[in-house]
Amino acid sequence: MKIDLITIFPGMLDGPFRESMIKRAVDRGLVEINLVDLRSYTRDRHRQVDDTPYGGGCGMILKPEPLFDAVEDLKSKSDCEYPWVILLTPQGRRFDQQEARNLSGKKHLILICGRYEGVDERARLGLVDEEISIGDFVLTGGELAAAVVVDAVVRLLPGFISEEAAANESFSDSLLEHPHYTRPPVYRGMEVPPVLLSGNHAEIERWRRQQSVKRTYERRPDLLKKADLLPDDKSYLKDILKQQE
Ligand code: SAM
């Protein structure tokens, strides 16, 4: 996979992709991540990327010309037939694990990081395939949002984590993951559930599944409506409800 990030602050994105597991994915050739400085696509002496809004009002707007030039140049150099262009914006569709999964199947992503009051509407209309928001709040720019999207997408690339780990983690089947414990068996009076020390793998799996259902019911009951619940899950849920009566 190739990912281009168009930004006026490439330095902001240097850190997240030069550390830890994303760096390892880059080093192993699973993904190529390029930071593209929008200013390098300006044609004036001042390398201006923004301008005041027509109609007045506060703030600046990212101009359309450098954005069109940047995206068209990146597309012309792409090996991929249809590079997928994403605009980070609080007005986009809310990002989730399903969308991360969809994007992990694409060959080439181009992410546009907005700034100031956002991008000129013609850039949105003429260049963008998808608009993504990472939540109902407003950031100063799209860089941190882009880092979130890239992190979630790259860790789903084949070979990044094991298929088993990806299948079990939160949201993979609309359930939150079960709790985890490691050594020591007792810490500050808190004990590891005995089943996890039993060596009985079938019982451990059963316990984990029940914990997963319970956590989802307690924290995100909205997810349960989408979950593929097994007959055992349903009877376990009934038990929880009975206990609460
Ligand atoms: N004036 C815009 C509005 O009210 O919709 C907000 C602009 S915001 C200050 C500047 C840039 O930050 C946006 O263009 C976008 O790229 C990015 N941004 C802010 N919040 C975001 C969010 N929740 N998700 C994704 N990107 C966001």
C-alpha cells in the first residue's frame, strides 16, 4: 500500500510514522508513507497556500490551485488505477473499524489535511472521494486525524498483526474485547480469574467470550444490535439481565 499525506505541516506527521509498529511496517515494505508539503505545489514567491474567504468572515481557506496540483501530480505518478482521495474534515462520515478495514484493501490512499477554516469547496467537489471525521469535535488541523486513520488502516494490512489477533480485538465482530491479565497471579490483593490459570482452553475461550458479551452490554449496548450473537451468548445475556432484576 502507498499512502500520501498532503499537509502544510509535514513535521507534525514525522513522529507518528517514525516510531514503533508503523515504522516496522514501513521498514518491512508493507506500506510506503510519503509526507507531501502542500507548499511545494505553490507557484508564487511567497508559497501561499491560503487566502481570505469570499463574502467575508474570520479565518483563512486553503486555496484550490495547490491542492489540485498536488493531487493530480500524485495521481499521475501512481501505479494504481484509482488512487482513493480522502479529506479529513469534522463534516465527514465518522471513522470506525469497518471503514479502516475497507481502506486497508486499497492500494493507494491520498489524504488531504485541512487547516484554518478548511479547504475551498471546489477542491472538495473536484478531488475528494471520501470525507472522514474522527469524531464530533474540532481539531486545529487534519494532521492528527490523518495519523489516526493511517494507524488504524496500516495495522490491518496483511502481515502486520496475526489474523487471530485481528479477529479477536474490539469491534471485529461488533463486540468489545475481553479483559487481559498477565503475571503476577495476585497483585495488591487483586486476583487473576482462576479459569485463566486452569490450562483448560475450552473454558478459557468460553470465559473470554462471556466477558466480551458482558463488557459490550455494559459499555456499548448499541453495538450488541449489530453483533452476531451465538445461542450461548444470548442465554448468557439473559442470565445477566435476570441477575439485575
Ligand atoms: N471550519 C471547519 C468546520 O467548522 O467544519 C473546521 C475547520 S478545522 C479548525 C481545520 C481542519 O482540521 C479541518 O479542515 C480538518 O482537516 C481538520 N479537522 C478538524 N476536526 C476534525 C475532525 N473531527 N476529524 C477530521 N478532521 C478534522
